[in-house]
Amino acid sequence: MNKKPKTVACPTCSASVEWSAAARWRPFCSERCRLIDLGKWFEESNRIPADEGLPEYPEPPETM
């Protein structure tokens, strides 16, 4: 049985990437694309949205 490997699009440049253990930088096509994505996280261009219902800093507990 000859299975065709799954391919995915590189999140940075949209190049086709074979999803296998041999693809060193998966899901990225290269180290360059991986580092570009990492830089976006460091610059906070990419971020995970916070819950609006939670305060940014919790109130300190009251002491008696």
C-alpha cells in the first residue's frame, strides 16, 4: 500500500510542505519561515486574545 504523504501550507509563505518526520521545520517550509513567525510573536503582532471578563491584574486579597 503506497500512501501519499499529507501536505500542508507553510503558515508564513504558503509553500507546500510534506507532513512527515523528514520535514525538519514542519509546519514551516524552512528555518527562515519559522524565524519570521517567531519574530511576529516577539513583536506581539501575533498574540492569543485574553478573556475580556478577567482583570489584567488581580486585586490583592484583603487583610484583617
